[in-house]
Amino acid sequence: MTVKKYLVNKGIVSDRITSIGYGQSIPIADNNSAEGKAKNRRTSLKVIKE
């Protein structure tokens, strides 16, 4: 949500942005180590040109 808020504050219309929080449900690394937890704190951005 922080990235969406940032983009809206920069002038992007909020209706054009969808944000989905997966939390711990879809990790890309093991959450049992600091390194794994750091890898799981991520933001993915997909640009779709209309």
C-alpha cells in the first residue's frame, strides 16, 4: 500500500492502480532467516499499456 500511496501522491490516478498484499502467504524465500525475510520484503510492479 505504501507504493500505491506514493504513486498517487505523484499524480497517478488511484483507479489506475491495483495493489495486492500477499503477506506471508506467497514467500519467495525461507522466513526462518534474516536474509530470507529481507528477500520477502518486496514490491512487484507490472505495467500494462492500454
